[in-house]
Amino acid sequence: MTNVQGTALSEAVTHANIPTLLMVAVQLGGDLTLLDRYRLTRPRGLSDHDTGGLEPHQQRELRELALRVIEEWRAGKPVAIPRPDSALLVRMLSAAMGEPVPDEYAEMIASSLGLEPVMDLRPTSEEASPRSRVIVIGGGVSGVCAAVALEAKGYEYVVIEKSDRVGGVWNDNNYPGVGVDTPSHLYSYSFVDYDWKSYFSPGADIREYLDHVVDTFGIRHRFAFNTEVLSAEYSDDDQSWTVSFVRPDGSRDAMVADAVISAVGIFNPPKLPDLPGKDDFEGPSFHSELWPDGLDVTGKRVGIVGNGATAMQIVPAIADRVEHLTIFQRSQHWIVPFEKLHQRVPDPVRLLLREVPLYHAWYRARLGWVFNDKTYPALIKDPSWPYPERSLNEINEGYRRSFIRYITDELGDRTDLLPVVVPPYPPFGKRLLLDNGWYRTLTRPDVTLVTDRINKVLATGVEAAGTAYDLDVVVYATGFDVLHFLSTYEVVGREGRRLAEEWDDNARAYLGTTVPGYPNFFVLYGPNTQPGHGGSIVFTIECQVNYVLQILERMAESEAGAVECRPDVAEAYNERVDATHANLVWTHPGMETYYRNSAGRVAVNYPYRNVDFFQVTRLVNPDDYIWEARRD
């Protein structure tokens, strides 16, 4: 605990989030009557709800009380309730949110607070059975998470990363405005606290964070950088995987391991539209992932092809600098406000997050509820709902009305834009985007929104519906080949089975993690794992790594040489996934989305709640797997 001046702490409490502060006061001081004395209201939308809906005098009173118990704790008084039981955890989060939280979330709340860690990082005893040799492919968020867990458990492992540093997708994308649309304190691992500078971090801050994690756990030497994996091939004879790769000097080499963890993610490789004349454009033209270093768009006429999450970050970031911006819209998106999207975390609040771990823990727990499963009921189709073309149920319709009010307010007198920006499909049908000034940018006189389909690319611009738009730069913000999972290297399983041929654009895995016929091979951020309705993929990855490590530990304990998911278990699971999706928004017929493959199957999103994934990955059911004895 650092030596913080009382005045600094007092200022920090003055700036604190009231609902979070109430939880800290209750747990440090032990006075449960505070939960009834300060009745907080329910936040609207994705708001942090900093006042909690309390009257000013109540806020002052609570801040004074919280400051007193924090100072007493810092002076040495023990935490009054160090481990709240399940019932109390649910009661506390319900009070913090101003709405009921179901009892089944108790264990997940405990994990958010660090009471029941998502991943068990306790060292394995020296007397334990020999560890497997593991190769991790990819050094982004997933690969770093796997490395931390493998290091803690004493595995012999290496992480192979194609770039020169950790970061993954955050290394690949350096376009203007790049950043997360998940709150920073949620887009982070549960096992290490971090002093975030912004509520929603830019890409550079995410890279710094991953560097911090790697150095905190002393695992940088485990990474083989500037090394590109070509293939991973399983040998049934010796129950091992051979991973072939290209070293930094261009030479080819290979390593053998007992198990492989694929951590390459899904946002690669980049996807370019098949447009006539694309190669004829005379100025700079590139996919957003390949934004040229040093490119200056000041005074340029810039065209952005696409209007999804990437375009939404680029457009407001460059609008003030360009001569004219032309956006070629492919389809509409639901875009919602969040008050802190571009805000830095005030220094006093950063101090509180650093110095009072319970404040950090409860702030994260509240974010988890707001951004995780709270919206899940809005995704479910109501067969009796009279307006299925525009919404799914009464809750979904409420979101629609709220979003449209916001869009209307943002556009102001530009009502001509309403028909072309309001989506015709239900909210949450595509990835929900956070507004960073998109609508206001559209109203600028130097911004043109084109909704006609592009006919062709010209030497001097782009033609859509017979109209030519003169441009100096063309940016393709057209996404990635998401549906072809693990397409950046070849995976060969038992009897020469090739995963790319079996999956094509219809990837399936048990819990999105293991695939029959590919023993000792584990996929992080695999098919049907993305929390499409909200939440943090980092949490999902931690759940997966926890699950994978359990399998590896059991392999060691039982002296198994190979383990793979039973085909009948995997098939039954994916049938349930598809059946559940049939009743959710992502199978709505009135839209196109990268979540669905060419046959209309949802292959990307997880169809259940975050709490469900947390629970099913908590413990491995050994009966789901075939355990093959080790061959000496």
C-alpha cells in the first residue's frame, strides 16, 4: 500500500462512482443497512450511472462515510466482510445496479471480485506428473493468457508470434481512431489489475497493457517473435504435433509438442471486396488493417468503403483533417451512446482504482453486469410478437425506440438522413456499435454518405449507381475473413484429416474449444464463442484457458497421451447451439451479418449467456472425452 496523502484520497472519493463506492463502504465497514439506506436507481442504457440516482445530500453523506472506512482500512483495520457469501454477493450487486440480479450469478460475481478466480494460477507441486510440452500459436490477447497459465503450472511451452511483439490484432491494426468498444476495465484479464488511462482504450494502450502483463509474469523469453506458422500436423504414432514455421531469417524449421493451443483469433486475414477496377485506382488504396505508416490525409478527398466498427472509428478521427469524406455504406447499424467513450479516467479516480482494490473489483463487477447478460432477453424471438420485421419482443422494441430517439437527436435538422441510417432489422441483429461522434460527423457539409452499391473503382475514384466520386485515397474498411477459422495456417489431424476442408465456412467445435479427430489441439476464440450480445472476449478466453488447463492437468495425472472430444458429444452440442440460434436475433432474415455463413448458420456467436459459458467451462466432464493411454 503506497503512502497517499489524505487530501488526494479525499479528492478521489469526491470523483468516485457512487454505486461502486457504496459496495466498498459495505464490504470494508460491514454495515449492511447501507444497502437499504441508499436506494440506488437503475442506470439507463450503458451508463456508468455515477450518481446512482441519489440526491446531492445523500451523495455527500455516502462519500464522507466511504472516505472514513477507507481511511480506517488503510490505517490497518481489517476488511469487515472479506468473503461475502453467495447470497450477499447477489444482494450487493443488485443494490449496486438498482435492479434484481439472479442468484445463479453468484459465482461469476465472486470471480469478478477475485474471490473465485476464473483461472487457477496456483503452481503445481514439484511431485506432479510430467507436464506436456505445449506450443501456443499467436501472441495476442489469447496467447498471452495461455502463456500466463502455462507458466504458472510449470509447463514447457513456447508462443509463436508472427510479428515483433505481443499484441496480435492490436499490432495489425494501426488506423486512425483504432481502439476497443468494450470498457478497458472489462477488456482486461481478471488476474492482474492495471492503471488504465482511458475508459475505452486506444490500440496503443492495449499493446502497452499486454507488454505489462508479459513483463509482470516474466514470460517474454517464452515468445518466438517474427516467426510465422505454416502448419500443425498430428502424428498418431507418437501422439504429438509437429508445428512447421518460418524463422525471422526466412529459413524453415519445425518443433514437436504434445499439445497445441491455437490463439490466432478470428479477425484475420483482411477481406477485400471484389470490385471491378480495384487495381486501377491511381492513389493510395488499402484495407484498413494495412494503413500505411506516415500517410497524411490532410486536405485529401478520402473514400471509406464500409461503415462497420472500423469505419466508425476512422471517420470521426479524420473528418476534421480531410478536404472531403465520402462514406460508401453497405448496410445500416444500430449505434448506441456511451458517455465515457472518449474520456480519460480522471487522475483522482485512477488513484482510487490503484489504491483501493475493492473499488477496482466492484467497478469491474458492475461493468460486467451492464455489458454482459443484461440485454440477453432482448435477443429472444417472441412468436406472438406482432412486429417481427422490426423487433423481436417488447424489450427489443423498447431498445429500438430508445435508439431511434438518440439517432434523431444526434442528427438534428438532418432528418433526410434518418431513412438511410436507421436499420430495418431488430436491435442486436448485428454487432451493436458505440457512437463516437458518427451521426454528428454525417451531418457535416464536407461528408457525403453514399448508400448506392459501388459499380466499379475508377483511376480517380469510385463509381456508385452511375455517379463518379473523385477521390485521392480509398480505404477498404470491409472487415476480415471471420468465418474461415484458422485459415492462416494448415491443421492436419488424425489420418490426414484437414481442418480447413472439414470446416470451410462452417466451423464447429465442442464449447468452441476442442474438435473430434484433432487430439490435444485446442482453439481459443473458436467457433460460437463470441459473446455477441455483450461482454468481453477476454473473459471468454480466460474461461477457455481454464478449461484447457484442466484437460492438460488430467492428461498428466492419468498419464494419457492423447485426448479428444467424443464425436457424439460434439455433434449433440452443436445441434443444441443451432437450435438455440434459431430462436435468436442473429437468424433474423432481414439482414446480412458476418456472424452467419453461406448457408445461413450462425458460426461466430455464442447463443447463450456469459454466465452459461462461465459455468460449462468451470469443470471438465471427463466423460465428454476419449482418453488414450500414453505410448512410451
